Amino acid sequence: MTDHSDNPAYDGPRIGVFGGSFDPIHIGHLIIADNLYHGLQLDELLFLPAGDPPHKHDQQVTSADTRVELVAAAIAGIPEFELCRVDVDRPGYSYTVDTLRILRSQRPEAAEWYFLMGEDSLRDFPTWRQPAEIATLARLGVARRPEVDVDIAGLVAAIPSLAGRIALVDVPLIGISSSDIRERVRSGQPYRFLVPAPVASLIREKRLYQNDSKPASPTAKQRRRGVDSPSMRPVH
């Protein structure tokens, strides 16, 4: 891990926030999360399904309740991983800065917060809503991507509150995407080993992603990436 964060000792728990559409959640998400959990020495890692994020303007997203059920099934029995419904239980767009404000108010005992992202999202961080405040609310735990080159010094110059708030973690490069899994389901290709077994079972039982007839939230706009995104790359 390359740590660009100041990291004093704290008494309370260190909590990571891993957000995304999770449509569906897959083993790549879990591998990335596990590596960040250990690399950042977190005490808890919150999986945060997106509610109504400000970015998938032209795409349907599976209903929040279904995506929550998929995440819950994927992380069941993993005590350090926890489902967080903050974004799906509140109205309006899901902006990271708002989410972090809510989480900090709900968990005042937490000593440190880490917002988890891919290195490509770090590169785009200046385009997010209120990036300077995000950097004061949480450190950034960043999964490295070998094909992405981020100018850390330039980021800090543009957003001074990022100084000492970035930690880069080496993670395996996982060539799996939610969009590929959805297409595999639609086209009848195998996918069962790309997702946790309980997730594969739910996809079959609920007939998700078949013939574009998935249960959808018509107002869901995006997957928290670009202007405002916690999505991890290479997974999405």
C-alpha cells in the first residue's frame, strides 16, 4: 500500500464505505472489498447500494430492494462486511457528500472513515459534487489500476483538503463487470461462478436480467461514477 494519508492512532473503529449499483454484485466486488479491508486495516466495511444516484440518465437500474437483497445474500456470514441502506432509504439523488454526512451523524463513535474507490474515480474526483468537503469527511481508500496514471500532487494542488487523505492499495485486476453478467444472463451464457452462489440463485429465482424485463426503478439515473461515484474499477 502507498499511503498518502496522515494516519494517527485512534481509539474508535475504522470504517470503509464501498458504494455502487451492485446490479448485480459479483465476486470482483468482494475481492476488491476484501483487499481494501485488509490493506487499510479497517474494522468494518459497509456495502452501500446506490439509491437514486445522479448519473444513469439513459439506463434502467434494477429496483433498489432487489439490489439490496442481492448484496445481503452475497455478504451473509462475513462479519466484517455490513449492508448499509442509507442511500436506498432516503429520497432524492445519492451524492457522496450527503451520504458521508449522514453516516458520520449516525456513527459518531467512528474514529476514521474511508471512502473506497478505484484509481480512475480518484482521477475524476475534482468533478464530483463538493470534493473538498468529501475529503474532510473521509479519507480516500483507492484500489490501484495499472492502466490509470493519477497525478496525486496535482489533485492536492487543486483540492488542498486532500493532502494526507489518500491511501493507494494494490488489488488484483478482476476482469468481471456487472454489465457483462447481465448480458450473459440475457444471452444464456454461463455466469454462476462470476457471482456468489446465493446471488446466482436469486438471479434464477427472480428471473433477473432476462430479455430486458428486470424489475427496474424508472427514476434511477446512474451508478455513482464520474461526477459523483464510489464505484470500483475494473469492476462496476
